[in-house]
Amino acid sequence: MSRGNDGRQQLLTSPADRFPLGSTPAILSAPYCLRGACQNGAVRNFHVVIPAGGSGTRLWPLSRAANPKFLQPLTGTTRSLLQSTYDRLRPLVTEDRLMVVTGAGHAAAVARQLDELPVEQIIAEPSPRDSCGAIGLAAALIEKRDPGAVMGSFAADHVIAEPERFADSVRVAIEGAAAGQLMTIGITPTHAETGYGYIHFGEPTDNPAIRQVLEFKEKPPRPTAQAYLDSGEYLWNASMFLWRTDVLLDELKRQRPDIHARLLTIAEHWDTPERDEVLALEWTALPKVAIEYAVVEGSAAAGKVAVTAGDFGWFDVGDFDALGQLLRPDTPDSVAILDTGDHQSVLSSESERMVIVPGGGRLVATLGLSDIIVVDTPDVVLVCPRNRAQGVKQLVEELRNRGQTQYI
């Protein structure tokens, strides 16, 4: 990580010559405008959806149901993850073509953080229904207003170091989506990561920057992840999707007609006085399922999904070990401290590779420790090894089973 001229920390990305699908194609350096025109840099007939859901249980107790990780600044800047996501997507779309889908309990906070976004562009889910419900509803609403438009879906809680290179990858994916493919942007892997899903790609399409997706793979054990990396035929799955709304809805109807019918019913009544009544009735009946399981994996099996590789400093702040890597990747033996505004609240002596989050209003002191996570909040203190960071969600489940929901 380097520090920019404005004092903010910036991630370093690997060089472009590691692009796994051959040498970096010329299209990555050339602006692309769907259907031939741009508006102040925005791509015409392109819509963006930011699903902002989940409580980030692997970042508990920092991330809670009432204050999830996407609403928090976790990258060394004052901007939250949601605001940073908005910042890098806003140049690609006009204001009326950017939508956030979030839980009803977070809609007000989203509106406060994104005060430039028209309030009607914030869609409040009555209850969590995973990404298929959120993305599917957004697609149905966009298709109703702008038939055949290309829509991109990008999570609210990712970190991207090089927004311009990210925008280049999005433009490549838009081209594939406009041609009728279900597109995803896969991340060029840098190591054998076991915490991410993988995308197995095949032969190139007419565009050398786009390859057919053969299969989506679940999070693998380390030997399998290493084999994926060594083969050069896999990308990390970052759940970045682009498609024409009519193509997505057709695939949803083919594979999950039950979900398709309910989402279309909601969309049909969206601009009517019956919206709230219909939304409450139909949304409750939707199954909880991710868009990958409901649509994308089945579409890939049918040869309808393609991928372009992204190499723009992508980072998923999925747990506290990842947070430590984000904050201090260049000095692995040092202590990573999330700045909560109180620089005098940590005393760490003879300790290394620590991740410390002070937030309980008291001093956090460590002596002679290594590879430990310490998270201090007003009502909970978490201590665990860094190599158990992904297991933190088990504590949240245990609290839920005990009925101690005041802590989650």
C-alpha cells in the first residue's frame, strides 16, 4: 500500500501484463459508449444497481445489523464503503440511472450518506431475501422504464484501488452484455485464496477480452485453490454482473418462474397506490436465494455467461484478517489499527501482525502477542487468532441461538 498526495492510503495493484486472458487488449485503454454515445463520461442506456444488504457477520462486533460494514469507513478515509462504491460508479451513469437496494432499516442511513442520490432511487426491501430478490427487482423496474437497457450490479462493500481501470473493465463488460451475454467481471487472482469463489473460463469470444464461463466453483480447500491458480484458467468471483435486463429476466423466468412472476407483479404496481400492499405480499413469499444459484450458474451451464478479467486492485473486506491486510499490506510484521478517531487508545508492545480496532472508549494494550485480532466496542470485546477470522460468524450464530440478539 502506498500513500497518495492527499494522505489517503491507496492499494497497489499488480501490473497489467498479468492479465490472464492474453495480453491486455486495446479495448481496455479506449473509452466505450453503449449504442454510440456518452453523456459527460456516462454510458448511455446503462444503469447501475448497488445491492447494500447483509450485516457483515465476519466483521462482528464492529459490523452489526443496525450498522453494517457498508455504512462504515474501513479503508483509512472518511468515506464509507457505500460512499466509495457510489464515487467510482457515478461517473459511468447519469444520476437517474443509479439505484441502491437496501433493507428498510438502512434506507434512511443510505439516504443520509448519499444525499446527492434522489430518494426514489433508494429501494427499501421489507425483509432480507438475498441477492436474487434485490437484483431481480431492480432489473424488473429498469426493464419497465427502459426496455433492453444494460444493467450492472456491484456490491456496496468492496474496495477498488484504481477506479479508472475498473471503469475500463466495466465498459468491456457492457459491450458483451449489449450483445446479449450475461457478463461478469472476474478478478485476476494473486494467490491461492480459499475465501473466494472461482470462475473457470474457457475459449475467447469474438472479443479477445471476453471469455466463455465454463463453471462457477465454490470456495475451495487450499490444494484446490493452488491448482486453480497454477492452471491460469480461473478468476476470483467478485459477484460483479452486467446484463441486459430483458435477457436476465428471460433467464429468471426459465429457471425460477416463481421468483420471476412475483418480481414482475411488484414492478407492475410500483408506480401505483397499491405498491406497498403488493410489495409486502409478494416480497414475503420470495425465497431467500443468491443470484448465482438462482440464475447465473444455470445460465453458465447453458453457455450463456461470459467473463472479462479485472486487474484494478479489488479487495473484499470480508473479515478482520482481510482488514489487516488492507490497512498494512506493505509491513506484515507491524500492527494494523483501524483509525476510530482516538489515536491514543492503543498501546502495543512487542506485538506483531496484530489487527486492533479500538472503539470502546478505553485503552487497548497488548504485550508479546502475534497474529491476534482485538476488537473493542462499548458492549463487546472480541479476541481471536487471525487464522480464525472467518469463523467469527459462528459466534454471531451462537448468540442468535441463545436469543442474545442485543449483541448482533
